[in-house]
Amino acid sequence: MTGKRLIVPALLAGVALAAAVPASASPSAVRFALPAPTGPHAVGTTELHLVDHARPDPWLPDTTRELMVTVRYPAVPSANDEAPFMPPAVAEAVAASDARALGIDPAELDYGFATHSVPDVPAIPGRRPVVLYSPGRGNPRALGTGLLEQLASKGYVVVAIDHTHEPLAVQFPNGRIAPRSLPPLTIDVNKKLMATRTQDTAFVLDQLEVLAAGGNPDAGGRPLPPGLGRSLDLTRVGVVGHSAGGFTAGETMVSDRRIDAGANLDGSMAYHQATGDFGRVAAEGLDRPFLLMSAGDHSAASDLSWQAFLAHHRGWVRQLHLPDGEHSSFTDHQSLVPRLAAHLGLDPAVTAPIVGTVDPARATAAQRAYLTAFFDQHLRHRPQRLLDGPSDRHPDVRFLD
């Protein structure tokens, strides 16, 4: 898992950004916001604290493996306040890290801004396909919020997973914080990391089965949103991930037949490209639909693990490319970094290594459209012409062979 397609600590490119911050930058916090979802449904959200009593934590073996997940779902409209982008301790940790990289006051980075999801409101009636989300290595699950809110507004139940001890901080319901606790990264550590992520994802799916059967998998037994369990249709399950999360999506599908379709957002499937040390998904391929999305100089043309995957894959596949985007274009950074750049007066050349030069609104709209079309076609069995070839509506996206 070497190379830039698997590095994602907060804002990246910190040294260059710090050098470009003008001395006159405003001391007031930037007004962050994510694009509103465009589907017909209001979005509800709840958090689950899940404990795998059968598994020691691989990074702290004297403890039991614990996870936090965020569930977003089509909800009854509500005038209640929306959930924050990150819980307080996570927002503080990420802001402090980003501020150090940027050379600015952490008070300028407020990651507690409101999203478009309302906590714990009732789910609307009806059974919905389920999509799991795995973030990039080092990223909190919050950095997929915009995409997942969009999917929920379109009628999906989406479940974002924090892989504990990878992000800077994971905050549990009682306020306890699990900090990053990874050893120095080597090929063996990265293999352990990917095995852990795959087990995490399968365990979350196990707990969703408990929820769908009428149980409450939350470790604290906290009340769940009315109707949430009944909304889960676990005969239609997808998985999507960014960077290492995209690798996780494929690796989980290799070993877990419950997942029907998957998408990899710019993640290599290699532990080491030069030695050909690839994951199982690259060496074996899959027999179910899979979407590859890449940006910048990354695609199968430059990634030997993607070449191996395509050679072995036995199902539906598309490779879509955002040439003017970058690695973090597939996260909420695509919306947030341009706002920060405008607030600080940064030269666009400074932010290009993070989110490229693509128009942020168009890039976000394209990702939302193609991911929704992919899951609509393969989980809802509704053919999507958008997946057949280039579209004038999304001129920034290229279809690759």
C-alpha cells in the first residue's frame, strides 16, 4: 500500500500550503458547507457503537475491537437541527493537524459545521438497498459525508465505517477517544491493516443483519430511529470506498458473497507495485459488478494492480477517469478545500495537488451521478444509460477501456 493513491492524512500537501498562506489571512473561521443532496428524500442519521467481542483489536491486542459507524437513511422530514460534520473531539483533532500543516490558527478551521442529515428521525417506510462506505487510510468516516447524503436522499441506507486507530481520533458515545495507534507502515503492516479493514466491514454487515432482524446492535443499547431496522434490505448490498477504502471494498467482496456490487474511488489494490505484491482482488478478480474511478495521473494505465484486476475480473466493469481532478477529489475535500483556498487567498496551484483544477461543483455532481447510477443499475436492476458512454452533462469524466 505504497504510493500517493493510499495516502490521505487530512489536507495533504501541508508544507506547500503553509508557505502560501498570506500573513493577512483572516482570523475568522472559514464558513464550510457541503452541497445539499438532490434526491427526493430527507436524510436521517444515527451512530452505532459496535463491539466485536470475538476479536481482539489488532493494534491494541489487550482490548476488544470496537467500531463507530454512521448510518444515513431516507427519513421523515424534520425541522430539527442537522448533525455536525464531525463530533467535537474529532473536529478538534483534525483541525489541529490541518492547522499545523497550513501554518494557521486552528480556530480558522471549524469542522463542526452542520451537514444535511438530521439525527435519529424516523425512517420512511419501505425496504432500501444498503451501501457500506470505507474511508481512505488515516481519514475519518466523515470525509465521505456529501456522497453518502446524496445516496441516502436517493433512497439508499448508507453506512460509513471508522477503522479504529487509523484516523487521528474516533469518538465513542461516552466521550472516550481512540487515537491513531498504527505502527510504522511496512508491507506486512499494510497487509494486516487491509485484513483488519476487511474484517471490520464484514462485522458491520453482521450487525446490520441483527438490526434488520429487530435487534439493537449498539453496544450501549441506545434507542434507534423508528423504522430503521425495517428499512434495511440486505439482499441488495453494495460497498464503496476511497483510496485504501476502495481496496477494502474489493478485498471484502472477494471473501464475502453478501455484497453484490462495489466501487473503488482511486485506490490502488497493491501492497507494493514494483514487486507485484497485490491484494486478492487484483490477483483473482471478481464475478460481480465493480466500478473503478480515478483522477489525475492514476488509472489502469499507471497502476499495475488495476491492470491485474481487469485481467482477472469476470463481471460487469467500468473505468471512469477525472483527468483534471486529484486523489482527494473523491472526498469532501473537493468541496471544502476550494472554500478554504478562497478564505486564505491561496494560489490555485497550491491546492491542485489535493483536488486538482477541476470545477468543484461539476466534479461533485459527476461523482454523485455515476455512483448513484452504478448502484441503481446493479442493486435496483434499473438500467442506466449514463453508464453506457460519455455524457454532455458531465464533461469532466472520461470513459477508459
